[in-house]
Amino acid sequence: MKITMIGSGYVGLVSGACLSDFGHDVVCVDKDAGKIKALEAGRMPIFEPGLDQLVASNVKAGRLSFTTDLKAGIAGADAVFIAVGTPSRRGDGHADLSYVFAAAKEIAQAADKPCVVVTKSTVPVGTGDKVEAILKETRPNFQWAVVSNPEFLREGAAIGDFKRPDRIVVGTEDDHAQEVMREVYRPLYLNAAPILFTGRRTAELIKYAANAFLATKISFINELADLAEQVGADVKDVSRGIGLDNRIGSKFLHAGPGYGGSCFPKDTLALLKTAEDYGVPLRIVHSTVEANDLRKTAMGHKVVEALGGSAKGKRVGLLGLTFKPNTDDMRDAPSLEIVRVLREAGAEIAAYDPEGVEQARAMLGELDYKANAHEVAKDADVLVLVTEWDAFRALDLKRLAGAMRSPVLVDLRNVYNPAEAEKAGMTYFGIGRGVAGAEAPLEQKVA
């Protein structure tokens, strides 16, 4: 099949590369000439493990190409995927669909034959109807079929998620479009990946519902972590205890500094706005968003508390800046709010991230960026583990403590065992690990 991917960002590039690896002929189209030139030279616009090799092998095989010429890119295409950005609209939280609608109009103008148009971008319920209307209005003599095919890719594990998906959701009631989509994903037949065919609006809602539910699990366990600290419990064991229940599951039950990235923050807001437009209150999702915002600020204050209540003139070392490991994505990362709080408290900040420093500079400005964890620890009054990169999981805590002015570790990801940290000479602060403070009877704390 010939497949065209409109947009060569995170979703478009990963999806296009994977589809070409399946044997399809894929053209990725983007208006950014600099990005296309870089891709043709083998330079990736994002960091995603294994993506550079995947792109290179399929370009070499002649199955994957890049262009800024939309008309040439979609010539003869059987399916055209729209994978452009849908950022939160400034001021009201609605998803900005201007790029999606512009792409639809340009597809209709440039197409040399009727084709299946697939929205891969995350879009609110009803967007497919508007895309179809634009196509028909622009090119009324063509028979258009519009499909919703939401992505469920985790940054840092996107290639594996695409090739071994839990499910493939296809929203269309058009028989021809269904057959085209079956052919697109036929290579996954041996993996027994289930394809769920639904109505288009249902598929659009599934994407938002999935992200909102996962975001809710994160905010839920984070709030339980606060309670665990007060009652003398360990939230890691709480997570295991409830996660072993198959009805709940263990994923997304790791207490931390809050969720960020390109999906959860904007998708929960967009879902709330859609619900508001239809007069349906989503109180749980609203509370999830509010709890997450408060969480990030609270983590900044937690660091200040670890410094004895004052950060003025103190040196804080941050390990990790991106919202999660194995990505360079800084969008809505907890580190952004943590740095803001620390700056306002008068702290001097040093930081290291394996992949996100360039993006961090653009969003955080000038910090004292270092080349490794040991440089960050030098003369620091507190070391804060913000992002659980593999490179931070087996650090020599004793060596770090020896380099610090005051050996205090604030572990916002619960990577380390408190006893091991204390054995290395560090004062340890974790998330929801209140066992050490359980000496006081609960009745006293409640009183």
C-alpha cells in the first residue's frame, strides 16, 4: 500500500517509520523544510530509542521518504494520515484544531484520486465530522471516507507500542475504509493484535477516556502517597498491594511528582472542555487535573522543606528534567514548576539530564547545566532525583554524599532504598514513605 503521513512530529514520524517497516510505501510530509532536510540527512527531530536506526533502514530500503511537497506526497495514496499537532488553545484549554482542518483542506485540493483520510492526531469528539465536511466542500466530486485511528504510544517505548499494541482502534462505519485499515495493519496479524472497529465518534472518545483514566490513576496514587507519609505507611507497598488486584493493575500506580508530557495535560483539559460544551460535568477528571497541578508545586516546596524550610542561598542539584525517561520532551514536565518554586525561594540550581538539556534551555533559561550526576552533586546542599533515567538508578550514593556540602537526597521517584541512602551518609526524603516517622501513635497525629 501507499500511505502518506501528514506531519513528521512525534506521532507522524514514529507511525510512518513503523508502517514502512511493515513493508508499506510511506511518504512523510511536513511544511518545515528544515525538519525534512534533517530527516533526509538522518537527523531525528526528537529523541526516541531506536527511531534513528528504524528510519535509516527503511529509507535505505526505499520504503520511507520525506517531502515538503504535499501534492507529490499524496499522489496515488491509498490512505492519508493526518498526524499534526493539536496543542491546547491558549486561554480556554480547547484543542487547537487549526492544523488538522488546514491539512484536510490541502489534502482535498491536492488529491489525485479518492482516498481514505485517517485522523491519527488526538482530536475531540466530532472532529472527524468536520474533517469530512471540509473534504466534501473542497472536493465534492470525490467519495471521501474519514477514519479515526487514535494512537496509544508511550514516549520512550513508542516503537514497541506500535508494533506490539494492546489494541488498534478504528472508528468508521464505511466498509471500504474498514478494508483499507485492515490492510494497513495486516502485518500485525501474527501478533494477534485486536482491531476494535467502532463508530468514529466512539473512537475519538476512547483516546481521551484512556488518557484521562491513566492520569487519574497517577493523581490517585500521588494523593495516597501524601496520606502514607502522615500515617506512617509506605506507598510503594500500597501500590503493590492494590496493583496485584487484576481489576486495578499495577501500571501507572507509581507515586511521583505528577504527570506531564504531550498527552495527559492537554488531553484531560480538552476532554473537560468537550464535556462542558455538552453540559456533562466530569468531576473526577476535573479533580485529577487540579490535583496534578498542585502536586508539582508541592514537590518544589518538599525540596525547600528538606533544606530546613529555607532555600535562600542554598545549592540544589536536579537529576533529570524531562517529564519521563527515554525522551527529550519537556512539555509540562514537573521540573518546570519545581524550578519555578526553587527560584522564587532563592535557590541556586544545578541540573543534568541525559537528553533534555537543549529543550530545557528553551523553557527554563539558564541553569547551571552539568555533564553528569557527580558534577551536579558537587557542593550541593540537596540532590533531587526528578526523572528516573536508568543512568540514575545505580549511582554511588556514598561518592555523591562525599561531594555534597550537605548530603540530603530528595527522591521524587522512590528509586532508592532509604536504608541504603542513609548507610551512604545521606539524609533521605522519598515520596509517601512515612514508615520512618511511624513512631508517633496515629492517635497523636490525628489529635
